[in-house]
Amino acid sequence: MNTILTVFKKEVLDTLRDRRTLLTAIVMPALLMPLLLYGISKLTSSIMEKEENKKLKIALLDAPSDFSSKLDTAKFEIIGGIDLEAGRDQILADSLDAMIGFATNYQTKIEEMKSGKVNMWFKSTNLMVKSRLSDVIEEYENKILESRITDLNLTKDAIDPINLIRYDIAPKNEQIGQMVGGFLPYIFIIFCFMGCMYPALDLITGEKERGTIETLLTVPASKFNILLGKVFTIALVGLSAALMTIFGLILAVKFLPDLPEDILEAMTNIVGIKFILMLFAMLIPLAIFFAGVISAMVVRAKSFKEAQSIVTPMSFLVIIPAVIALLPGIELDWTTVFVPILNVALATKEIVAGTIQPIHYIITVISLVILALISVGISYRQFSKEGMIL
């Protein structure tokens, strides 16, 4: 055990001297969440404000005078002399925001107290256009409806017999789990993997390339102890990267008051001691699993560049299960609980929501521990071969 600790301390010191590793594992994860949340918040509010205040260019086809006269000229610019085909082409070319066309028999239908057909052409990629024009048409429709109610001596209750009241009884933490519970594990799993990747490249392939691994093998320590010292160092850096992501999340909650209220409330409820401890119990074996798998792969490489080409495609294998966890309907059950990475993402989402079943969580941790041991065993088999490490 003392030998493993000695190797571990030596590798940690070497890793801390590597600026690239520190940048990837400490600085970037800590800054990512505050910058990401702040950037998304500012960008979203800026775009929505810009689109809300934008003066829309719209064309009207056969519009009745009582509709066109009610349009706020400060918000809408009416473009005349446009037919249907020209209007569609201009919308596609972004020289026109939308076009509203009234059927030729519209006015007759309205006078007969029937439904008049109104068409609206727009591009869904142009934000707020549909909702702003829909509000105008709805307001116009309500005025026609009020006039009809008065003419027929009716009340609004007479034509609206059902007053549907909806109650969302889903607990707040479940709503939060759906909102951000799937996104968070995607972030810290990726950084955990990246945090393991760079020190693995340096401590194994880098030492092979520099020739220092031969010197290390001459010390009175078994290859297994040397490998464990390296694997634990790699896992520690990966774990630190994941934890720094959570630390960045806490910083964002504490020092970014401009975040939207729903996001701020969601983040505040997440960063509790229970969540961090339960997450930590999954991240430790996950980091060791990453460290073992990456070590087993890079030990085959003859150079740092070759090792990078081997490990880089692995990032896609890590991303895919994390992305699958974001899909609706994918839950932690007796099938997904054994799928590495996916089980961590799903378990995190349910921990946030407060719906995690203890047995599922326990099996998730146990399966991760078993996978971590298997990965270290595979890595040791590769490390034991003289042709691999020399």
C-alpha cells in the first residue's frame, strides 16, 4: 500500500506541473457552468427583447378595414401591392415577415355569424412572428365574438359551458428533474472523461515517449502497484474535473442573480449536500472506470499523437449514452441500471427529481464498481506485457 501511495504522490506532482491538465481539469470545468448559464440567460433575454420590439413587415390580402385599421403602426409595417406568390417568395427571402390573407367570402361569413377563413403565412424560424400575429388575430376575433354575444343577448358563460382548471400536482423537485436533471450529468460526465484522458496520455504514453517509464520500472515496486498509482492519479484528475463542474454550478447560483427565476430556483434546489454525496458515490467508480479503460488503450500507443488518435473517438462512445438519457421515456430500470454512463445520467436525473429508488441506486453504484475493477484488470494485463510498455 505504501508503494502505491508513493507512486500516486509522484504522479500527482507530475500532473500538477502540466498546465494543459490543470486547464482542462480545473479551470475549464469551474468556469464553464457560470459562463454557460450567464451566456444563455443574457443571449436568450437579448434575442427575445429584440424580437418582441422588432417592427414586423406584413402583407394583408383582402383584409377588412376594421382589421387593418386596428394594427399598431409602431409594431407593424403594412406592405401593399403583393399577391400570394410574391408574398411567399418574399417571406422565404426574409424581406417580408408574414402575410395574412382573408378568404373572399370572409365578410359574408362573419355577417351570417359563421366562421370566416383567415390564412397566415410565416417562417417558424423567425422567432415571435407567429405568436405576435396570433395575439393580434385573437384580439380581433374576441371583438367579433363580443359583438355577436351582444346581438344575440347571450353571455360569455352561455357559449363557454366548461371552465377547465388545470392543476399540476407534480412536486417541484420532479419538475426540476425534468428541466435540468438530464442536462447536468451530460456536462460532468464529459468533463470527467476529458479530465481522465489528458493525464492518461501524459503518464503512460508520454512517459513511454520520454523514456522515463523504464526508470520507473527499475524501482522496487511491482507493475501492479505502479499501474494502480497511475490509475488513481488519472481518476483523481477526472473526478476533480467533474467536481469542479459542480463547484461552478454553485458559483453560478450564488453570484449570477440575473438568471431566470425558474432556472435559479432549479439550481438552488439541486446543489444540496445529499445530491453531492450521492453523485460523488457514483463518480468515484466512474472515474476509475474511465482511467482503467483509457490506460488500457493508450498503453498500446508508441507516441503521444498516436494515443490521441486512439482515445479521441472514445469521446463519442461517452457522449452517446449521455445523450440517450436526455430522451423522453428513458428511465432508470432493471435494464438501464447496468448500462455504464447511461445509468449515471439517469440516476442523477432521478436524484434531482427525488424519485430515485434506493435499490436502483445501489445496483448502479455496485455495477460501476464492478466495471471499474474489470477495467483496471484489463489495463493491468496490457501493462504487464513488456512489448506494450517499452
